[in-house]
Amino acid sequence: MSGSVRDLLERHVETGVIPGAVALVSRGDGVTLDAVGAMPRSGPPMRADASMRIQALTQPITAVSDLQLVRAGWLALCLLYP
């Protein structure tokens, strides 16, 4: 994983902002998956395949990924009315 991403996640774990995190970074042909911290606090180490409830965070993530697809020309936004 990119050192800066891992460093950021580890800082947040060390300061108590989050107990743990899993990050997936994809750039070009390279994909990196890493886990830091624990789940839950003072629990076993975070696993890269850990299941987490992200609840309402899916909407902004979906919106950003959709807009990236639009920018790349793989998705078109249009309004269809009868």
C-alpha cells in the first residue's frame, strides 16, 4: 500500500479516531489491500477481509464512483420521462 495512505490510517488508529481500517488502493494495473488497527478496540487485529457496517457512507462513495465513470465516458447521466 502507498506509504502515505497506511501512515494516515495508522495515525488515526494511534490517536483513537478509529479502532481499525481496511483500505484498497487501485492505480493503473496495481491493486493494494491492507488493514491496520484492531476490531473492536483492544480486540484482535483487523483483517483485510473484515466485514464492516458502513451504513449511510455508501451514498457519497457511490456518487463519487458514478461521477468518475461519467467522466471516463463509461456511464451517461440522462433523464427519461414518458
